[in-house]
Amino acid sequence: MADIDASKIYDSEGTLRETMGETMELAIKKCLPKLDKYAKAFIARAPFLCIGTSGKNGKADVSPRGDPPGFVTVLDDNTLFIPDRPGNNRLDTMTNIIENPNIGLLFLVPGFDDTLRVNGKATVVYDEDLMRQSEVRGKPPKVGIKVEVEEAFLHCAKAFKRSKLWDEDAKQDRREFPSLAQMILEQAAPPDKPPTEEEIKEGDDFVEDNYKTGLY
């Protein structure tokens, strides 16, 4: 990484504020200590969110979660429940929560350029009633994430407008990029032994079958 002049590195909020300016008053006032009617309605529409966590050593992680709209249950004004679905069992999010309960959520709704941010404290839980309520295709989650909400606020659309995330004209052709299986197999293979075409085909078939049979 190229060296950066020490005088060009911001090491305090004060020096950063000198460049960026003060926070807009409305941006401060919009941050609520609980879920209001708009936050609840946003969550009810959201089929996707990103979860930000960090472990006791400060190592950060962001993980996606997706399900039918409304899959995150609002238990009350200050509590959410997020069901956990089958994955690769890295358990990055949940092991981080066990070590450090601080959590940040970003809710997305297809077609909405606005987003909802929620920050709070999380625990990994098992609750029979919540598991039953979160069943999809007759399959309940094994565990879930309960979030005690400390902050909730709507985020403006600038990032989505700049990226044109939902615009049809901005969509890229997935076929121009290697398959997920090919990339992972190449990353995991020794430098002198790249995966064969047959191994890549087997990997592609496994991924597609897992999407069909292993979502829940």
C-alpha cells in the first residue's frame, strides 16, 4: 500500500470536522431511541438486510440476510427478532455477537432508494414460539438473533442514486464473470494445481442444487 503523508491522515473528530463540517441538525434529530411507525412499516416490507458486527478483538464483519418481506419480527418498540437460515456454518455474525453484543443493521427494500439503519445490542437465542412463527416451507430456524434497539433512523437515497442500484440500465451481465464455484475453487486450490473443468462443473452443480434444497 502506498504511504500517505502523516499530515493527510485524520486522527480525531475535530480535524475531520474542519474538513467535513458539522452534522445537519435534522440528521441528529431523526435518530430515535426506538422503532416508530415508519421504521416498523419499513421492516415489514424489507426482504433483505445487512448485519454489521465485530468480535472482542475488534475485527469487523458484515453479513447479508434475506427472506420473504417481513421476515424480521418486530416484538415491540425496542426489540427485533431475526431468524437464522442454513448457511456455510462459519457463524461469523453469531460468534461475534457472543463476544461483543453491539450490532448494526441496514434494511433494504427493492425499489426504495431510502434505507433504514438500526443499531443496538444483540443476543443469539432459541425460543420455540419465535422459531415456529419464523417457519418457511415448514422448516423453523435452529436459532435466531434478538436485537434490543438503541437507535433507529432513515438514511437518505444519495448512495443508491449514485450507484443506480435498482436501475435496469445499470444491471451487469452475470455471465461475464466466473461462477461462484469456479472462483472459490481457484482461491482454495494450490497455485500449481488449479481446478479442472470437471471439478468446476461439479462445484457449479452442487451450488445450484444447494440453492434448490438448502435454503431452509
